[in-house]
Amino acid sequence: MEAFKKRVLVLHGPNLNLLGKREPEVYGTTTLENINDMLQGRAVELGLELVFMQSNYEGKLIDAIQQAPGNYACIIINPAAFTHYSIAVRDALAAVNVPAIEVHLSNIYCREEFRHHSVISAVAIGQIAGFGANSYLLALEAAANLIKGTKL
């Protein structure tokens, strides 16, 4: 199997670098480093290689998405605030032939009304929300199944 077919790009959007400090009543006390470590441990067990990137800048996330074809088999993305309005991130995901899984720590449909709509979900293969840090683990399991061609 080609190396890129076992590689997953994990993108963290704006303000996720503040996890553990920012609104712990909503997002918990788990840090982004804790989430990445947890994912890395599971990825080793699954035989996958992960590449992590966090950015508060829309263009950096778009650049990473555009470089995904031929380098990654799947994208796991928590677009954070970009979920609700970034047509540019949505269009980048639509333009590449790499399956994307949208992830949210909180259940965006149980929060403020402006958070109820995702412009990303229409171009993602699926969305996982509301399970805290476990949302990422569930996404990684889904990515592994996609890569292996396993139907759930």
C-alpha cells in the first residue's frame, strides 16, 4: 500500500489551541496536545500515520487541504468557527478528492442558533459532534474504516 494511503491529515481550526482553558464548561479541560496524543496512540494501533495542524487562519487551513491529494488518504477536520461561514474552506474540501470527516467537540445543534448550520457538512463524508475529545477518536475509527474499505 502506498504510504499516503495510510496517512491522515488532522486539521484543527481557530481557537482550538486554547482547549483546556477556553470555556471548559463547553469544551472540557482536555488540551489540544492531549487530543493529539490520544489520536496518535490509537493511530499506531490502527497502522495509520497522522499529521496534525492547528491554525487560526483560514488560508493556512485551505493551503493544507489543497495539498492533501496524493499525500493523505483522509482528512479529519474540526473547522471550529469556520464551520458556520467559511465557504472558502468548504470549497477547498469540495475541490480535492480526499474524503473529509467533520468533527466537533460539542453538539453544535444544542448550542446557540447561529452554530446550528454547517457549511462544511455538505462536502464532508460525515460529521461527528458532541462527544468531546472522543469525537476525534470516533472520526479516526471512521477514517481507518474508509481507508481499509470497510463498511460500518
